[in-house]
Amino acid sequence: MSSNKLSAVLEKQIRRLCLNDFPCGYGNWRKSRDSTEEAGTEETDALLDLLTCPHSPWRLDEAWSPQASALRQLAVLQHERLQADFIYNYFTTLRIVDNGVSVIDDGLLKFSKLEELVLSSNNISEIPAENLPSTLKILELRANRLSALNSLTHRLPPHLEYLGLGSNCLGSDDDICYLTERHWPQLVCMDLSHCEFKDQQALLRAVSTLPCLRTLVLEGNPFTLVPSYPGFTLDSLPLLSCLDASWISPEERLCFRGLAKKSDLIVDRASATVSVGRMRGIPDPLMSEDGNTPDFPVIAYSYFITYDFLSHQTVNLNNDSDSKFDAAHITEDCFSSSGLQSNKSCEKESSKPDTQALTVFSEETCHDIAHVTRHSTTKLTWSDCIDFSNTKTHVMSDLGGLKRFFNQGLYLTIVEEKVLSWPAASEDVLGPKPCQTVKEKKGGKGKESPIKSGSTKDKSKDKKKKSVLELVQDASIQRTLGSVHVPLQSLVQRGGKVDVLCDFGALHAETEDLGKKLKEDKKKEKEPKRGADSGSKQKNKAASKGKVKETKDCEMEVHLEPVTVELKVELEKWQSASEAHHLLLPHQHS
């Protein structure tokens, strides 16, 4: 791809000002001072109006520089002054945003009085310090393709007060070396937001050498996910006035006083707690059964929630015996909505790690590879409100992987498990041989059992055996009822927590059986009973109409009620230095 030089873009913008064309510059449209009024000439005020009037076709979008409008007016008033050097020196602010600029070339040095240069959302990969005017005070390079700062070696603008490097792939130890007083002695404000800085202490050691720094933006970096942020940063930079677009109050400084002295205890590790609360709106699966349903098989329904999370540094703060989650590597096929999978097949899949997901959050610079693991809540039977009350804490040292995971968000899935139970075969039931007469009855038509006991004692024994009848369960059948995406970007931008009520919508597909049952009831109500008189027929008709209306209303209610699940994802954040000391004390003893 050919490089797009900054100077070429600037020359193009200057040509668009049309400084030598109507209504600017000299031409037969201008009325001379000495000559009398001629046809086709315009007064100076009229020419100026053509430049500024909102409806004028000669009015241009001059957002790229505040000086562009003034320069056009000067071309009307004093066109003779507009020499090349004068034009370049006239600009003090240049804002070239999203113009595909890839190279800052030496042509920029012609703007010898430039103080503000904004080059956001371009394709710049390096900052050649020798091509920056020495008068520069503001340099904005947000959202470019910067991956290193090693070009900032010499001839840096000595009076630079603002440096914006946000949303770039910066974060190495070498990059941190170029953020010191030696390079930016007059820097007042610096934006490093949404970069890839992971070592909080190394970055703060470098930034603390900047004597004039008062405003710092760090949100969106991986290290901001740790519990010690922002407290450790506030105590490490006592001269800072504003952090992440928020003014620092004296109360905040007091809360975290002394935390910077505990740097040996601070670890770059994040702790996220996922809590699944109550689920509402699941239709009763037994509503589809009528009075003619056979005794067997016995059908049991249960429900649970699954979600994926990074796993290679996942720990459960609860005891293993009290663990409420089943964390296992499960492939997507196990819970696919297209087919129903048995429990045995799920167990077979769960023994194998989901290797396809292992490389999603890996980095060449990271020694750890972040694995994605599926976590499941406990299985609970149906009720109007199913309260899972499951909480799990995930501790992650791969901060870069966790940041990318939060930016992608997680999927919350509802799974229904159905288990069929049948009576055990007669030979499996322990007891005397006379119990096998049931099998003989099933085997032949009209055959009488060879053992007939009319005594009440034998009958009571048979009743006992029936009451303790053993049931054998089939392999469970699982199916996905719904899945919803939960955005977690706010955890990266502002920290704190995400507390949402996930709306899965109405589960129409799961009420098909209930709809069939309601239709069958309608048909039964329409059929007249034999031998009934005309009066009773009319009564039945009226009753059936009422019931049909009820069934329609019931069907509407089933289809309209949404399924919701409460979810909370919270990052651990220290609220004070004393809280940090209290939490770190057990680790210090261990």
C-alpha cells in the first residue's frame, strides 16, 4: 500500500480554500477603489458575506483548522499578503482526522508556528521526532497504528504540554522508557487510555518523574482491572489533579494514603466474581400432560445456566465440597439447540478440553495461554422463580486476555434437562418367584398365573413390592432453551460491576406441547355427548365457548411472558488502604 504523506494531505486542504478564486483573491469580480461602479463587480462586504453565509455555495467546511476561515477572509481583504511562507506560518492548529495519513514527513516543518497537531484515526505507525515543529504544544495521535515509541529518541518538541497516545498497541517495557522527564519535561496532560500496559508499577515509576504532569488518562489498560487500581496510582502520584476524566478529591487521597509504600505486596492480577441469581418465565413443562397420561415413564425436568469464562487462573473461593458450580471443558455440540444430547455424550465431551477456544486469548508475549471454560450452575427443578444463587470468583493473571474477553462479552445460556424413569425389569427386583406372574400375564393372552393366592397376606406382600418399585433412569436429554449475549466493555472502561437482567424473550418453541393440549381440549368441548337433550347441548356449547376463550387467553399468556435471568459480574476493587492491608494480610502470612 502506498504511503499517504501528511504534507500532501495538508497541501490538498489548502488548495480547497480557493484563495485565488472567487470570492477570494484578485479578479474582475473585485471593485477597485478608484474606478467607478462596473457591472459584475462586488463590494468587499458582499464578498465576505459569501464566505460566511450558511446558505452560500462558497462556504466551506473548515473544521480541519480554525485559521482556514480567517485566511479566506484575509484573501478578500489583503490578498497581496498571501505568499507561500505567510500561509504556512499562519496556521497554528491542524486537525487531520481519519484521512488515511500513514507518514509524518518533513513537509510538516514548513508550518513553523504550529502549536496543535491532531492526527487521530489515521494509519501512522511511528512518530519521527525530527519532523515535528519545535513550537508544538499539543500532539494527538489517538487510534493509529503505533506499536512502539523507539522513534522518540532526539529533537522532541521541548514545550509539548499534551500528548495523546490512546487506543494504540503500546505497552512494552521499552515504551515505558520513553514516558519520562527526559523526553517530556513540560508535559501537563497525557492520554494512555485503551493501550496494552500491564505492569502498573513500572509505568507509574516512569510517569512519576514528569514534574508538570497534572492530568492522566489510563482507563482501558489491562492493569486497570486489578484491585489496586486506582488507589495505588492516586497514592503514587501525589501531584496528580485528574485521573481518567475525574477530579481527585482530598477524601480519595486520604483513603489510599500509604498504599504506595506497599508496592511489594501488589500483584498484577484481577479478580472477577460472576453471580447468577433468579430465573423467571420458564413455562411449567407438566402443563402439557392430561389425565390420560400413563404412569410410566416418570418424567423429571431440571434447569441450569451455563456461561464461558477464562479458566487457566480460575479458582473457587468456596470449599470444594460446597462448590456450586460444575466447571468443565464442554464443546458447543453438547448444548446445541438443533439436537438433543444425552448426559452420557456430555460426560464424554466434558473430559476433553475445548482446544479450539484455547488460542482465542493467547499472546506471543504471554507465557500463559488463556483457556475458555464452560461453567454451569446447579440443576434445579421447575418453579415460577428458580433461584440459583450461584457465585464464583475467577482470579486471572493474564490481564491482556481478560481485557479482550470483557470486550467480547460472554454468552449466558439456559439448558433444560429431561430424565425418563422406567420400572426396573422383574428379574432385577429382589423377591420370591411368585412376583414373576406379572411377566407371565404380559407374555400370553388369556393365560392364568400358575400361582394364585387368595390370601390377604400374599396381597399385602404384593402391595409392598409395588410401593418399593425400583425405577431405572434413561440417559438425560439436554437442550438449549435460549442464549443471550452480555456486553462487558464497561468493566474495561470504568471498572466496577455489570448488573443486568438478561431478557431471553418468550420461549415459544417450548410451549408447542401445551398448545397441542389446548387444541385437543377445544375439540373435546365441541363434541356433543350422546343422549343429551337440546338444553344440555346449549349449555355445553356456552361452556365450551367460555373454555375456548380461557384457553386462548392462557395460550397468549404463555407466549408473551419473557424469560429473564439475573446476572452480575463484578471486579474486585479496593476502597481504601486499610481494606487492602486487611485483604493482603492472609497472603503475607501464607
